[in-house]
Amino acid sequence: MKKFQNTLRIIGGLWLFYRKMAIPALVISILFGLLIHLISGHFFFKMAGIAFIISSILLQYFVYEVINSKEYYFYYNIGLSKHLLWGASLLVSFLIGLTFIRL
């Protein structure tokens, strides 16, 4: 039971970290994909996927390194290192972006 609670705490912490920049990155990528599609006619989902990967990385850096750098203490206190947070977030962003590209 303890292992299950620890896993839930880690997943909850990762979601808390990721959700601050997921919606803005999605909105930016959809707008960028639409803009590129209207200008050049490239496929919308492919451009939105590429834009999501790039914008999520940039937003993550801006939100957590520039604005809220002290927030890492909160995640560290629940057992999540900065490397784990960044790695999981980049992996999820890459998978979501790849899903858009493959549509």
C-alpha cells in the first residue's frame, strides 16, 4: 500500500508540474499550426505538433527557470528532482507532439 501511495504522489507531482505549461503550449501550437497552414498550406497537425514540442520546452523554461525558480523546493520536498521533472515533462511533450505529427 505504501508503494502505491508513493507512486500516486509522484504522478500527482509530475502532473502539477506539467499542467502549468500544457494548456498554454497547446493553445500556442494550435494557433501557430493554423497560421502556418493558412500562409503556406502545410498540413495543420504536423505544424501544430512541431510547435507543441518547441513551445512546451520554451514555456517550461520560462515558467520554471525564470519566473518560479523557487518552486523546485516544493517538488524536491515531495521527492521529485529537477532532472526527473524536466525529463518526464520533455518525454510527455515529445509524445504529445509526435501524436499530432502522426495524425
